[in-house]
Amino acid sequence: AQKVTQAQTEISVVEKEDVTLDCVYETRDTTYYLFWYKQPPSGELVFLIRRNSFDEQNEISGRYSWNFQKSTSSFNFTITASQVVDSAVYFCALEASGTYKYIFGTGTRLKVLA
Amino acid sequence: EAQVTQNPRYLITVTGKKLTVTCSQNMNHEYMSWYRQDPGLGLRQIYYSMNVEVTDKGDVPEGYKVSRKEKRNFPLILESPSPNQTSLYFCASSPRQGATGELFFGEGSRLTVL
């Protein structure tokens, strides 16, 4: 069975603090994809990143960075110097290649306080 | 503008009254899928379609039907809605093309069943 766990239900930080959102996944497949999506208060879902199971390189995009570790089945997301506009619900998702089924975590609500 | 369009965006209905939520994408994507978002449960996949006339169940298909007669459209049908189908629904599409792609989401449809 495939599963995505986001144990942090809600996190509050003060602006300019760094924050890490955890994502732990379970799958027996050797080929799979991991994603992060952002859902701001306006409600839409915005794609942030996709990573395949063969690429463990960490990625940085501006203030965002992602740490993929197959050894611990984790795909964590760090926001550096958080801003109020980062306040949103963040979802981690998994798709085993070829299954066409996307499994989402329950989301982490991030509140960045001014 | 590339987009996924859902209608209606908001709907209040009564138990047992059949309804259809439409979804249309203008990106020529092969893959389309439906999700429901509930507090504490994240997004759960209802149905997905790999291409025209090819559909399959996701994790929570009970009480829903879908069809894919045209590439651009993927309506979600609730034949006899019940209060436990009150939820926020998202349609998404993806350019599969042999590799797992990011999901492009519609703006969501908030359904209340009384």
C-alpha cells in the first residue's frame, strides 16, 4: 500500500524564520514521483516541485529547498526566511509510476506571522 | 490561457437530487482526475482517466460516476447525493506522455448536500 504522512498538522512561525515541512512516504515501487503543492487561502492548488525516485539531488528554488532522502523515505520542504505570503496549506503527494494514482498527505497548514 | 475549468464553483443541493460537476481543460492533456478535499483528510482521488473512454477508480469512488467521451471534458456525476458527499472537489489534468507529470488543478467546486 502507498501512503504519505505529513505529521505536522499546523505550524506557526514568525516572519523571517526558517521552517521545514516534513513528508514521509511509503511505497513498494522502485519508480515513483513525489510532489509538493501549495494551497493559499484563496483555495487554488499550485504545483511547487516534482522529484523522481532516481534523483536524490536536493533542489533549491529561491527561498524554497527540498531534501529527498530515500533511506528515510522522506521528502522534506524548507522555506528560508519565511514571509507572510507563504501562509498556506502545503501538500506532499506520491505517484508510483504507471499507476495513475496520486496519494496526497493530509497537508500542513503554515501560518507566518508578521 | 491554459486552464482547467470547473462548474459550478458553489452548489447547495438536497439529498437524492442528481447533479453533475463539469470539468474542462484546454491543454490537450491525456490524463484527468477528480479529488475531494475534506478537513483532516487531505485530497483523496475519486476517479481518474488515462484517455478518452478509459477511466478507473481512485481511493474513494463510492457514490460517484464519471465519463470521458471527449479528451477535454471529464464530468463528475453524483447520481443520488448524500450529506457525506459534502466536500470541496477538484478536477485536475496532466500531460502524461509516458512520464508522470504535475497536476494542473481547477479552482474547486464546493458542494453542500442537505
